[in-house]
Amino acid sequence: MTSVILLAFAIFAIAVLYSAVGHAGASGYLAAMAIVSELPQDEMKAVALTLNIFVGAIGSYRFVRAGHFHWSTFWPFGISAVPMAFLGGLWELPPIVFKPLIGAVLLFAALVMLVRAFRPREQSAEQRVAHMPPLSIALIAGAALGLMAGLTGTGGGIFLSPLLIVAGWADPKRTAGVSVVFVLVNSIAGLGGVIAESPALPTELPLYLAAAVAGGLLGSGLGARRLGGNSIRALLAVVLIIAAIKMFATATGQAIG
């Protein structure tokens, strides 16, 4: 019971920090589970994907209503991502593979946080002309990201966002709108795969969901008034790195044992 309470509190704290800088927090929830619990793979993915669905639904509504979602940018990635996300949710990897994979995802998320925290602000980012890739490239990228989303329980937004920006396929606002819908549909598909394989969801799931909702509401309300947004990103990066190290260490210990 103690571990359940600790995990709920950790999810709450992560949700506050992530929402304060405008993020949903999938990688943070995985980090919280990695640090304070030893949940089985299917439960870990189920919790992360369920939280993604709720947060993704709210974000999708806001971005669509604000006019930042663009169907023409979304569908070439989404159409191939959804079935692969279901497959990823259905597929249970050996722990010796799953834990290093989650560790790598957390390290990648930490790197993204650090880049956003310390890079100079570019005034011209909004004015850059975005060009979509050939359809075949978008379909392949979507399939790969969808599979990773289902396997890891992240929803895939953390991979799609930097890809769209770095490749010049979408501007920042369009990227945010497309990515949050991408997370929503992939999380629904991924959770469907998890449930198909392991119908029994964690009994503590409503508690974790309530913690994430409360943290998200508090964090989004506070914004970054007391602590600078870049400082929060740097702090989150440290948390993600600690969680990644634990995942790698646990996998190594199992391999040796």
C-alpha cells in the first residue's frame, strides 16, 4: 500500500511540473513508475497509456478549437501509426529488452528537455516555411513511431514533435496540435492492445488517474510563476535520467542474475 501511495504522489508531482511547462507528461509518468515501483510491464503500459488518453483528450480539444490542428499534416503519420500502436500494446517484450528500451526513451526525453531548456530562443521559428515529406516517408515514420508508442506506453508524441520540427515538416504550433492528437489516438490503440493481451487493469488505476488530473490542473494553473520554465525542464531532465539509470541497472542485474 505504501508503494501505491508513493506512486500516486510521484504522478501528482510529475503532472504539476510537466503541465507547468505545457507538456502532458507520458515520459514523466514512466519515470515515476520506474523510480518508486516495480509494476509489471503490462500494468506500467496500461497506467501510462490511460493517463495519456485523458491528458491527450484535453489537449486535443484545446488545440483543435484554437485552430492549430491540421488534418493534412496528421493523417499521413496517424494512419500507419494507429495499427502499429495496437500491435505494440499487444506485444509484451522480455524484461531484459523492455527495461533498457524504457531507459533509452527516458534518456531521449531528458535530452529533449535539456535542449529546450538551454537553447537560445529563435524568433524566426514561427515564420519558417514547413514542407511535408513524401507520403511513403510519412507512412514509414508513422508506423515506426506508432510501434514505439505502443511498446513503451508514451503515445509517441515525444518522438513526433522533434521529428516534425527538426525535419521542417511543421511549425511549432502545428507540431503541438498534431502531436497531441497523435498521442491520443495512439494511446487509445495501444491501450486496446494491452487490454486484449491482459484484460485485468491495475486496481489502483483510478487513484493514479486522479493524481494526474489534480496535478495537471494545479500545474497548468500555476504555470511557471514561482520557478522559471527552463529550470523546471532541467529538473525534469534530472528525474528522467535517474529513472533511466534505474531501468538500465535493473535490466543489467537481471541479466547477470
